[in-house]
Amino acid sequence: MESMKERLEKICFLPPPMDTPWVGAPAEDRSLKVDRVDGKQVPLKLPLFWYDPPWSEVAIDSADAIAAAVARLGVLVSALRSDLASADEEPELHGGNSSETIGVQTQVAEELPRMIPYRPERYGLSDRDFDGAAVVDVRLAMRRNSTGRFAFTPKEIGRWEATQAGAPLAGGGWVPAASFPPDVDGLSKLEGKLKQLRLLAENAAVFVSIAPHRLNEELPAVLSCQPDGVILRLNELDLSSLELAHCVKQTRVMMDQQQCEHLPLWVVPGEISSTDAAKLMALGANAVAIDSWCQELVDEVRDAQQSAASNSGYTSLAAPKTQEWVDWVEYELSRHIERFDGLTHAMVYQPSADRLATLSAQWASKLSIPILDVPFDPGS
């Protein structure tokens, strides 16, 4: 994996002041707990998640191997059963192959962190998806496909619905996306839907994901419905680096002003580096999507499968190199996670107001962070 370009390079992490007494490193605990409205706590291993994996772009068995490999690193992975296995199979991410024999002993693997993408149309959703899920993501923001339509592609629908080639849904064309669950009239009724989902997924936190286009109006309305957390899909806007940082900071301020200081803010920022992810945490995010870190793997798998199918002439002969993909995840992705871990762990030493600084007067003003005390004019 090539080194990722850092978007928030104009911000730097501040070390403790020189006269700070030396202290030993605090015990490193990367886990976090999300509080449900009903008082239950949902434990998660890392404040990182794979928000919208393009599962339909890769073979179904490769998709499951990749999903499980990423989840084993502690990353929360979004997937339905229908994304990763046929109807008569159990995906590894959902508990399949959950035990392995070592000598004469059998080691049972712990549950892998998984998020349910609860789309309004509920294509591909099964009642079994709720079993063992850590987060239910109620997606109120409509997603555009590659044509610009608010719609799902034939590939996506084919994967979710397991349609026959001779009778695909909508004749094999694009399928319009809905803007709201069909059993909910509007935002005023959303709270009831969230309560229903907590009953269906009794050990999962129920989040609502929204677009940033009308944040001043829509965020307070969503917060009034008492979700367990909010996911802000900032990748839907072509934001500059400063706009990205400012939006995260201001959204956190807005939530605090609505007496939701306790509520997690998760962000989907688009392409970022591991250092960017840590800086977004320092700016107020509680978890960050790492879709851009995983996309290279998806691209490699898709290209390899297309090449194999082209050479053999038969898609069925394009055997996935699943162990190679798993090894890639464990080596390449873990490097980014370790860098993120190190930076976020170092923040423990300092109050939140003393973690970031900049040489730019413009960035300092917009983000309310200090300008570095250097003996030259940094400009803007």
C-alpha cells in the first residue's frame, strides 16, 4: 500500500510542555463503550469502522474472507449476511467457522465486530442479521450510484436478493432508492423505529447516519429521536481539508449545545491517512471510517478476479486467492491502525484543548486552536 496523502497536514499534534513532570505511560486500552439509551453498554475494540464496503464488486467468498480479516483487527465492519454468503451458508463475519482446532484443543473465536447497514428499502436484510450485531446503522441519507441517480446498481440488488439471472429485480436495471423507512411517516416517528430496532438487536447500539447538507436543521431533529449515536457522512461533499476539520469540530459543538455531550459522533471523511484519523478524533469525532484504507484491497481483488475470468473465459474458474487477501489485511492495514493507535494513545497525556496547534492563522481562527509560538511570520 502506498503512503496515503495527509489532508490535515496544517494541523500538528502538540507535545506536552517542556517542564511537564515525567509520568509513565497509562495502561493502553484501545476499546470503547457505547451507551444505549436504555442503559446497556456496547463494547467495541477500536474507534474505527468500515462504513460502506462495495461488497458487490468482489466474489462473495472473497468478500467474506476480507470482511472477517478486517474485523479480526478490531475494526467494525458493515455487512449483511447476503453481502457475504449465499442463503444456505454462514459467513465467517457472522459467526461461521467460529472455532478452530489447535492440537487436541478447540479454540472458540470471540464475536467479530459487525454493523448492520439498515437501509430504508431493507434489500437483502434478514432477521438473522440482528443476531450478534454491535451497531445498527439506520441510513437516512440517500446514496447516489455511479450514474448520479439515487439508486442501487443491478450488481448490488443481485447480491442482496439472490435473483435468478432470467428474472432479475427491475429487469436488471437500476432500482430507485428510498429516503425513509416505509413504516415511518417522518422524523417525528423515527424514535419509535429506533426503539423497535433495539428490541430486534438487544445488544447493539442504534445509530442514525445523516448527510451534512442541512445540518443545522436536521441534526437537532435526529438528536430529538434519541439515537445511541450519529454518523455524519462527510464524504458526500467535496470538502477542502479545512472544511473537513471545521465541520467535525462544529458538529461536535452543535451536539454539545443540544445537551448531547455524551452522544458519540462518528464521521465518514472520505480519503484520509492514519494521522488524519487521529486528528479528527482530537477535533471531536469519537470514531472514524477507514473506507479509503480498505479500498485498495477491494480494487486488487476485483482486478485479479476480472483478469482470471478473462484468461480462463469462465467467471466460475476465477478462484479467489483468499489467503493472500487475508495476509494483505493483516500486514498492510495493521500498519495504519498501529500509527493511529500510537497518536491517539499519546493524547491521553493532555487536556483536549492542548492537543492540536497550527502555523496558519486561518486554521487557528476557524478551529479555535493555538498558533505555534515560532520566531517567524507563518502567514496563512
